[in-house]
Amino acid sequence: MRLALASAVLLLGAAQPALAAPAVSEVKVSIGPKLAEKVDDLGQREFDILSSQLQRSVERRLPPRPGGGTLELVIEDAKPNHPTPQQLGKTPGLSIQSFGVGGAQISGRYVDAAGRSTPIAYAWWESDIRWARYGSTWHDAEDAFDRLADRLAKDQFSDGSKPRR
């Protein structure tokens, strides 16, 4: 059973209804300070992988188009399902076959073309270890990114209500 321990929270702005997903011209992804502290443990390469995976997930569901706003996302925390190469090199006895549950926490904001800002906060952590051994290093974090991207694509950013579940 998949359980979102900290589910989506999208705080929404203006009160006019919209009929389509938000227009996004640019998606910017960065690593937050809490996750950046883990660089010696996880490795810089992993941050690059996580950033590109989040950007790809969002752009797949919200393809950039002219005249839209900017989506600024920060990966605040992430936990791998399998050890990263750096973790394997630094920890004697750790195996590539080691596994655990993972996930990710993302924050940020959407700034529309008029300059109005809408904060975004999302976290999803897997709670069932049964499938962890079969996924990639960042499988659960990728799931969190895909779930956020789905919610962003469904959200209108301007109807004043919570996102559809």
C-alpha cells in the first residue's frame, strides 16, 4: 500500500477560474540547503541526476510554451532506494543489493506572466518496502516527481481551490 506521508499542498492564489493547466515558459530546478548538506554522502552527480529527472517529469506534463510563467522548484530532500556509487565507495560492507524506501520533498513557486507568485510544496515518501529492491536508485524520488508533475498539470493555479486528488 502506498501512503503519502506528506501529501500535496499547493497554495493557490487569485480567485478567477481557469480552464487549462498553467502556461509555463521555463522550469528551473535547484537543490535545497538541507539536501545539499548530504553532498559528501550522496555525491554531486546524484544531485545532477535528481535535478534533471524533476525537470524532465514536469516538462513532460507541462511542455514549455511562450508567454507562460516560470516554475521554480527546489528539491528540499530526497532519499534513494539503493546506495549511490559514492555511498558504496565510502561505506564498507554496503552492497548494491541493499535497498530501502525513498521519496522526495519539493518546494518552490509558480510566477505567472503578470508576476503573481503561487507557492508550491509537495512531499511523497514510500512506506512499503516490498517493491524497493526492484527499482532504480532513485525510483521513489522519481515517483514523487511524477506525482508532483501530475498535480501541477491538473491544477489551474488560479481557481482558489485545492488541487484535484
